[in-house]
Amino acid sequence: MLKIGNLVLKAPFVQAPLSGYSDYAMRRLALDFGAPLTFAGVMLAKSAAHPKILKKPEFQPHDDEHPIGAQIFGDDPSIMSKAAKDLQAAGYDIIDLNFSCPTPKVVSRKRGGWMMTDPENVIQVYKSVRDAVTCPVTIKLRVGFDSSSESYDKFYDIVSETSRLNIDALTIHGRTVAQRFSGPGNWDIIAKIKNEFPKTTIIGSGDLFEPQEIINRLKTANLDGVQIARGAIGNPWIYRGLNAILEGKPVPNAPTLDEQAEIIRKHFEIICRLYDKKKSVWYFRKFSVRYCRLHPLRKHVQRSLLAASSGKELLDAIDHWYSNNNSEIGNS
């Protein structure tokens, strides 16, 4: 169980907001496989809740996916609070404030991870958003802007002050902003923070790819929950594995080729309902690359799926490579 404000989730993990990935199709599959909470992709606060933005598939909340979270980034307290209020009115059940994004174009505009250098403004933004909405408000952080002691102190100040203000949850990624995604995440720091702030809901993030490893990190660091990001792209089965372990059952076997094909097709079919035919094919390619990782002939399958220029060609390629009658698979 994971409690975030007035939300009580049946399992201690959530699907992260993933820019360019976590549209309704990915969120729906995550829910089907047991994720108790998903997030739409991160939104720029000054654009969030604009009618044109909310019509985009990646940002549109659907009736069958509650609870659903929205994540916003920005540096102006008034704009962030207005965005949060509008997003709650649009149907989102939780607002997450992104002060962790390491993307250079975001950081260079003094948003996302850059905010780790300005604890005072982080707190002002949080207070403003907290006053504007009635739903849970959470914050996503990294363990500092860089590896300097000054940077860690600023990170610690944010944790300390938001904890004092009874924030609903803090999600902490174990790398610094400067690290982006290089090197291993520092889960010792996340564990230390939980130990020092036991009453604050702390959710760990970073390097979460295998169910048993995820549960081990959750228990070793004594965290309240974990947030699954890249590990869930093209792998909704990760949630099935997590739930099995939490229920005291063995980790399920890897999905068969038939099971993989069924989900790949389902994912693509949902995308086809969200986007026009031409966009659906090229948009799905980034998911195809991830799904192929589970196939014994990954490179061959990836090359074939990426070469598809129409929905029919893509589905034909799936039928070919995921058929148990494929002699190439039998000889691998």
C-alpha cells in the first residue's frame, strides 16, 4: 500500500511521467498489468490546461484511468498554481511539481532541474500550488544539481522545509541533475533521507528495471514506494512481476512470443485510435525498439518493425516475427 495525501494505492509503485511516452496507450496498459497510479507526460506550466494542450493524447485524462497524475514544470509560482488548479479541474487527481528534469533545453531556461539551485523559489512554488488545489501535491527532486556539498545542502533544505510543511510525497531520483542518466543512482542518499524524515512519504526513482531488484531497493532503503520510468517502456509486464512478489508468489516467467505479440498489437491499436494513421506508425517506433528487447532475435525484429511504413506492414511484421512457426526463431 502507498498513501499519497488522500490517495491510498493498493501497491507501493507508480508509473512515472515520461515525456513523449506516457500517453493514454501506455498508461492504459500499465493499469491493465497492475500499476495503481500513472502520470501523463510532463507539461510546461504556462501551457498546461490550455484547451489545445489538453486535447493532445498524451495529456488527455480518460474516465477509465483514475487516479491519474499530472506533472508540471516552471519557475513562476503564480503560473504554476494556475496550471495546477486548471489541471485538477480538467480531471487530474494529483499534481506533481518537476524540479528534477536534466534535459539541457529545460535547465538552460532555469526550469526543471535548475530549480534545485534555488530552494527558496521551490518552496514558494510549492506553497502557491498547495494553496490553489485540494488534491495531493508532490515534488520530484534529484539528490542535488551537481555533486558539490553546496548542492547537496540545497537539496536537503528543500526536503527539510517541504517535510515541515507536510508535503504529500517527495519522489527522489538518485542522480544529480548534472549526471543526467549517466552512472548509477545513489540509493544510499534516498535511504538516508527516509531515515531522517520518517514521517514524510518518500518515493525512490532511478535504475528500476527488474521486479526483484525493485522490491529489494524498496525494502533495503525502507521507502514508502518507487516510481517506475524507463523500465516500463515496452515492458508493462514489470508491474505483473512486482505484484506477484508483493503477494508472495514467484516472479512470473518472461512473456511468451504470443503474449508479447498480443500486447504489442493492443498498444498499437490504441495508438491508432489516438493519432492519425501516418503518425501512428512512426510514433510507435520508439515503443517497438523497447518491445524488441524481449525477443530472442532482437536486432532482426527491430530492423523489420522499424522498416514498416504502414499499419499493415507493421502488423505483418509482428505476425512474422512473433509466430511460433517462424523457423528463424527456432534456430536462434
